[in-house]
Amino acid sequence: MPSLVIVGTQWGDEGKGKIVDLLSADADLVARFQGGANAGHTVVIDKQEFILHLVPIGILHPGKVCVLGNGVVIDPRVLLSEVDELSARNIEVDGRLFISEAAHITMPYHKLFDEAKEIKRESKKVGTTHRGIGPTYTDKMDRIGIRAIDLLHFDVFEEKLKANVEEKNFFLENYYHHETTNYDDMVGEYRGFAQRLRPWIKDTSIIVNKFISGGKRVLFEGAQGALLDIDFGTYPFVTSSSTIAGGACTGVGVGPSKIDSVLGVTKAYTTRVGAGPFPTEFSEKLEEKMRIKGREYGATTGRPRRCGWFDALLVRRAVRVSGIDRIAITKLDVLDGMNTLKICKGYMYEGEIVDEFPAQTAILGECTPIYEQIWGWSESTREARTLGELPSRARKYLDRISELVGAEVAAVSVGPRRDEVILTDSKFW
Ligand code: GDP
Ligand code: IMO
Ligand code: MG
């Protein structure tokens, strides 16, 4: 029963794409279980860079089956342009990509609502990706969403769309004073999408469970990170899905007893795109330096990422809520050449030590980190392929992170390329 969930342990962009790619080589099926086109997962193969927003990373490995589970929200425009781009690069998805019948579809009005709500929030913006994610999940929970299966029953699609457009345009026009959508244009466009998507829309829970019961290897590819989780993140500065490992069960339709292990992907420092508290955020000068060195610009929106020291308190929480057994630490090489490094072990709030995540987000914003200082290293780590080849101070840094977050280190990534990695535990499955 070899199944493995891979999740981000911080605010996203930890390098999940690279780690999923690495482990996809030995997987039979790769499934996304939440999120939508807000994700941006990067893989660098030789000199070629692939950034995927919706299609699971497994597609880059010939013959692997890929699934977009019911927990994913799908923007057909983004999905099909991604598929076309892959095809132009000689990667065919036909017969390999399946979409859950129950996955919800992002419509143009979801994106307009996303924008309009952000404008209305003025100084309290979440800093969303404007991909319509929140509004698509809102409609799902409100039981008015359009699902992939509706594309196969176009009369149902049209009926649902009519009711939605009437309501959405009313609010867009009269409350948000924003651009509205046109029913006829959407019917035309989505009829075309339906034709192309038809062969891929299936009951994917059956497919995935068959793979698992047949002893095949299934990898669940998480998007975003634990601190962006709708329940356990820095609410309201979060995304609208369950980004933690439990989301793999509800987002694909497999039982918890079928999950064997959970791997957390952890950046060697911390980054965040969008608004919200970030206790270990660097001062402007250091942030700029790290951003350039780590190329910290959003893979989806191109926005500069905020950067800060490693926050062990936050990752410890991620380890707990996702039941993470092991972590893969990425971007260690970005810390090469720094004299000293800091790891945040806890916070101070109103003169008291805080060693658990404060539920009130405003309080998190007022917490001051308690740091432990660690010596940096001057050597390059990029050529290291075993732990022994790393500078001893880099090993100490990894050991301390492992100790503080309560998870073993299974892999260390030392560069963006596929081969720039140290595997410390070859038994991932
Ligand atoms: P994801 O959303 O978690 O998949 O991460 P992103 O792809 O959005 O961002 C991670 C970025 O870091 C990408 O540009 C990767 O190519 C790059 N990257 C991944 N691992 C490493 C690493 O170990 N070192 C360096 N320097 N870059 C890395
Ligand atoms: P990957 O999978 C980093 C952030 C946005 C914003 C908040 C809500 O590449 O790690 P949304 O559009 O989801 O409603 O925005 O979540 N966000 C991400 N940040 N990586 C991501 O995905 C993200 N997906 C959403 O910046 O703060
Ligand atoms: Mg990303």
C-alpha cells in the first residue's frame, strides 16, 4: 500500500515541485488534491524550466498517470493552455491525465469577484493570486458551484450558469461597481472546453483506489503550505483549501488508512507572497539580498516574495497538523556565504514566551522572535551529493532544524536542477 503525501510546511513555494518531480520517478500515479491555478510548481530539467499551475508534476515523467482530484478547483482556460504548452514541448497528456467529475470549475466571474473583493478590502487585502480561488470554493460550499461533471451534461451546466450569472452580475455591478460577465460568451467558451475535457473527466477516486489496492505507488502532490491552510494557517491571510496532509483524503477520495507516509517540504529559510503576519521577516536590505540570491519571485504572479529567517515554531506546527514523518529541506545553497544564521525557536508576546502558534492572527503580528544564532559557512553546497560533502556547519544547521521541528531530514536540495539533491533516506515509499 505504498502511498505518499507531499505537503508544504510554510507559506508555499518551498520547492514542492522539485521534490515531487524527484519522487515521481518511482511513482505510478501523481494526484493533486487541493488548490487550483494559484499554485506554481517549478521543475528544472537540464536547462529547461517547467512551471505547472494545475497539471500534476508527474506529467513530466513519461508513462505516469496524473489526477486532478475532487478537491482541486479547475480553471479550464489555464488547464488547457498548460496542456497545449506541454504538448508543444513534446509532453502528451492524453490518456494520462484524469479530472474528477466532482472537481469544481473556476468561472470568469470567480476571477472578477476575487479582484473586486480585494479592491474593496483596501488596506486589509489578502494579496490573493487573483485566480478566482476563494470565490470558486465559496460557491462549492454554498452548493451552487459548477462541477466538471456538469460540463458533460451541458443542459445542467447552462441552467446552473444562468442562475449564477444573474446573481453574480447583480453583486458585481451594484455592490462592487465592477466589470460583469456575459452569459452567452461563457456558454460558447465553455462548450469548447467541455469538448476538450470530456475524455479526461472520470470518477478519479476509483482510479486512485485501484492503483493503491493493486500495490502501485501513488504520490499526492500538495499545493501551497500549512500556514496557508484554511483551518490551520494565518487566517484570514490564507488560501481557501485544506493544504495539510488530511486534505489528500477528502480531496481525492481515499481513506486515511490508505496513506503510508507524509513528507514535508521545508525551505531552509522562510518566504511568503501576499499579506499577513511574518514574525521572522528580514529587514529590507537583507530581504533584497536573499530575494536576488534565492530568485524569490512568485511562480504564478511574478510578485516579489517576502523573505525571513527559518521559523521552527511554524514548521513544528506543520509537522503536527500533517503528521509529517520526514522533511525535505530545500534551497540550502541560498544560505551559502552567510556569516551567521538565525533560527526562530519561539516568540515573545507582552513579556511572555510563546512556544505555540497564537490563534489570533493579530497577536502573531505582534510577536517578536526568539532567535538562536548559528554559524554560517563560506563554501558552496551546490556540488554536494552526500551529507558528508556538506560543510560541517551546514550539517549542524540541518540537524538543529530537524531537532526543533521534530522530523527527520530525508532529503536536502542544494540547487534548482533535478540532480542537485542529497538523499539521506532512500526509502521514501
Ligand atoms: P513550489 O511552489 O513549492 O513548487 O515552489 P516554487 O516552484 O514556486 O518555488 C521554488 C523555486 O526555487 C523554484 O524557482 C525552484 O526552481 C527553486 N528551487 C527549488 N529547490 C531549490 C534549491 O534547492 N536551490 C535553489 N537555489 N533553488 C531551488
Ligand atoms: P504554491 O503551490 C505561495 C497565497 C497568495 C495569498 C494567499 C491567498 O506555488 O506553493 P489565493 O489566490 O490562494 O486566494 O491567495 O495565498 N498563495 C500562495 N503563496 N505559493 C502558493 O502556491 C500560493 N497559492 C496561494 O499569495 O497570500
Ligand atoms: Mg510555487
